[in-house]
Amino acid sequence: DHKETYIEAYTKSIQVVESMLKLDRLRQEVAINNMLSRQERLNRMSYFGNALPNYRMKRTASLPNTAAKT
């Protein structure tokens, strides 16, 4: 009987450790995905920043409405 309780306690502790490791892997995966998406955004901005020195949108004059009036 003593061996069974020892084995049960051992099994439970292994399950707890496995659960903690799984949560840690998930946290790492989220952190890596966030870093990659942030890096991707920075790469895009630097690409457009280098390709277009004035990245801001510019205001243009409106064209007159040429649609036929009814």
C-alpha cells in the first residue's frame, strides 16, 4: 500500500511538472510570435521609410465632380 501511494504521489508530481513545462512553452511561443510580428512591422516601416523618404500622406486638391447630374 505504501508503494502505491508513493507511485501516485510521484505520478502527480510528474504531471504538475509537465503542466508547468507546457505552460512555459506556450508563454515562450506567444513571446516569440509577438517579437516576430513586431520585427516584421519594423522591417516594413524601415523598407517603406527608405523607399519613400516622406512617408506621410500628402494632401491633394479635389477634382470636380464629373458625374452627370440628374
